Amino acid sequence: MKFRPWLFVTAAFLLLMAAWSSLIFIAVKHRPESVPVQTSNSNP
């Protein structure tokens, strides 16, 4: 069997994409609630 490093590179890239996708999915699911901000009208 030949050694094919591009298979490892492809597998690592797919694993990295899966990890990023799951992290983004979890972050979107547990989004912090928005806090209303009051601004002061100092300019007349």
C-alpha cells in the first residue's frame, strides 16, 4: 500500500470543518439574550 498523505490532509480538514460547524451550532443555540441600551441625548 502506498503512503498517501493527501488522505490525511483531507480527513483532518473534514474533521476541522465538523468541529467548527458544531461549535457554531452550539453558539447559535445558546445565544445570550439581547440587552436594551439607553442612549443619552446630549446634543440639543
